[in-house]
Amino acid sequence: MKLLNLRQFTLAVVLTAAARPSYGAFQIVLDPGHGGTDHGAVHSNIKEAELVLKVASKLKVLLEKNPDIQVLMTRVQDRNIALPDRVKFAESHKADLFVSIHANAASDERAKGVEFFFQNNLPPDEESLFLASQENQAVIAANKEAHDDELSKKGDVAAIIEDLHRQNRMMSSLRLTQTLTHTWENDALASQATIKQAPFYVISKTSMPAVLIEVGFLTNPREAKRLLSADYQNDLAQKIYNALVSYKEKVDNSEAKTLN
Ligand SMILES: [Zn+2]
């Protein structure tokens, strides 16, 4: 038998252990962005915080009907929650998936469509950085120095494990965003569903696979009108639901393969 080197051995252990942090129901944390005094983007008589809570609540209703899924929300009311508390909430429940829901705004009112963000290790493009800085306003580099310090104190094995965890999580997050984009493929808005990467606080600090969905642009008059309609909100929730279920099936299938 060929001996595994440390990195391969660690990879095997991490992939087995990290595939599912919890057993039993698949736990999804929905995170409606903003809330309370933080309205998020406000355009065309729509407050982002209100809109995303509606979409998330509709999605929650769909997920609750699925016996294999347990759904939790970082907020169910219009109230302030700090970004670190959203992350802590997901971590404390050992969630399998973190889905943050937001709505977009742009200086160009022609900008439209759904966007999916996941955290990558590659340098994000400038536009994404700008958007991330808008969504991260509440935190801005808080505790960064302390975190860097803590990392430098860790040993090699810990660093490798952390690196592999990050890679595993990144690939899962990418798979999740691809599944989401796929769900939009047969839609009239297909060409407008894009995958981007940006260091949003909530998707970079959570340890489970995570995605941030921008459901549309409040600054685009046609899209804003559509986003206000309950039918379109239902449609958004249904599409996200379909993608999450499809992602869960992929995870279940790959786990079954690992175990056999
Ligand atoms: Zn937002």
C-alpha cells in the first residue's frame, strides 16, 4: 500500500469530516440582508431590507415543507443584526449552508439581473470589491489584525487543514452558485444571471459553503416594478428553493459515494 503523505492524509480526513458538519436534517441558514435602521439600498420606493425579508420568508415556507431540510433565519423581523452576529448564528447551529439574500443598486439604471456571489481565493474584480464595500459598511475590516495574528500563531498541520477546509468550502460554494445559475438558465432573464466573487463579510467569515444572492436591481425601473410583485417574489423563492434542493442532492450523492 502506498503511504499517503501528510497533505493527502489530511485531505482525506478533512473531506470525510467536513463534507457534512452535522448529521440528520440538512440545515440551511437564510440571511435576509440589512434590517432595522439599516434599510440597505433604497430606490423606486423599495427598501432592500423589506424586500429581501419577503423573499427569504417565502423561501423559508417552501423549505419547511421539505422533511429533509431544516431552515433557520438570521432575522424574521425588521431589525438590526450585526454582520458578525449573522455569522455566529450560522456557526452556532453548525449549518450546512448559508444563503444571504440582498438586492442590488447601481448608478447605471440599465443594470439588471440576478447575481450570485461566492468567496474565492482569487483577487476579486474592482466592481465586486466596490459592491462588497457597500454591503460590508457595518463592519469594515473589524478585527482583521487580530485575525491575522491568530493565523500566524498556528502550526503547519493546522495551516494545511485550514487551507484544505477553505478549498473544500470554496468548491462547494462554487458548486452551489453554479447550481443556482443553472436554475435561471431556462428563464427569460437567463443571460442576466451571473456568478461573481467578492469578499462580502457574511460569505467570507462563515465556515460552511455560502452564497450571497442579489435578487435584482432596485435602480432599474422595470426590474424594481417586477420585484414589487408577489408573483415575482414567489418565483424567485421557488427558483432558489429548486437550486438548494438540487445542491443538497449532489452533496448526498457524493457522500453516498464516499461511504461506499
Ligand atoms: Zn444588501
